[in-house]
Amino acid sequence: LTATDEDEGINQEVYYAFSETLPREVKELFRIDRISGEIRTAGKLDFEDVHSFDLEVEARDKGTPPLS
């Protein structure tokens, strides 16, 4: 994933996380790098059980308050 913020200083730094609304079971199957936004599998995926996953990700800046 890629997101940018045109602010300056710490407010332009962005970190990534799965949305709080994402079910725990899905979060256990995937990992997201908070800095790069890279998503990788962390668990065994079985196409016969589930054909697709919808992953909701938030990119937030480090401002006060943080904006997504």
C-alpha cells in the first residue's frame, strides 16, 4: 500500500494498520508492515473455505490528533 501526506515534519509521516472493524480471525491470517504498508499472509489460506478477503486498512499520520 502507499499513502502520502503533504504536511511537514512528523505530520507527514504515515503508518498503516488494519481497521478495528476487521474481524480478529481475518487479522490473524494477514500481517501488515506499519511503515511500508506491505501486506503478507501469516496463516494458511484455503480457497475451498474462503474465496476472497476484504481487508480494510487505515493510513494515519503522526499528527496530534492523528488523521486517517
